[in-house]
Amino acid sequence: MSISELYESGVHKHNKGHYRNLLMLAKADGSIDANEEALLDSIGTKIGLSDEQIAEIKKNPENYPTFPPFGKEERIVRYINFIEVIKADGELADAEITLLKKFGIALGFSTEEVEKYFTEINRLLDEKHTEDEILSQLY
């Protein structure tokens, strides 16, 4: 284990946990299709994970605890990522939506906010809005 692994930043640990949650959402319907896989890899890279870290999390997701973010903007970004992943295969499976709602509550949103954000983010993604555009409309 390298020195950098021993003293991993809190942000990096949070990002690994976030990636783990995205992976669990993608798996919730029983499989991960090519579109979900590509999106997971893209988000993993975007949040600063190496290809090796992504592969390790995919191999052993149970080794990566999750830590809810503190700021509202970061919580909304994570919820946007969650919805992007469950939409990636073109189907919204009941198991994915159930897990998404649990993750929304774990992010600190009320039941009403979870429903509201799901509806709005889903609509905005369908309209091809970017993450920044979605944030500006919700935040």
C-alpha cells in the first residue's frame, strides 16, 4: 500500500463511495448493460477515480462505504448522477427506483424532495439539459 493510499483524502473516499452507489443502482435491475457501463466509467473518471480504482470498486463494492456529502449542491449532483445511471439502459426498473429513493433519503432529502427532484431531474435529462443547467434550475 502506498503512502497516498494510507492518507487518502476525504473527498476521494467520498467519491469512491459515490461510485459504489452508482454501481449498486446499475446492478439493481439484475445486470449492467453497455450504456450503463460506459456512463459508470465516464462518471468515475469525472470524479477523479483511476481505471484501477474503478475496476476494484466493481470487483469488491462491499469494501467501499458511502459518506453523504455535506453541501446541498453536491447532494443534488449525486442525485442527478443516480438518475442518469438508472436511465442509461432506457428502462426504469422498479428495483432501481426503490433503491434510488433510499439513496435520496440517505443523501438527506425529505421524501417530498426525493419525489420532486426525481420528477424534475428525469424531465430535464429527457430534455437533454446538462448537469449545470439542471443545477441552476433546482438550486
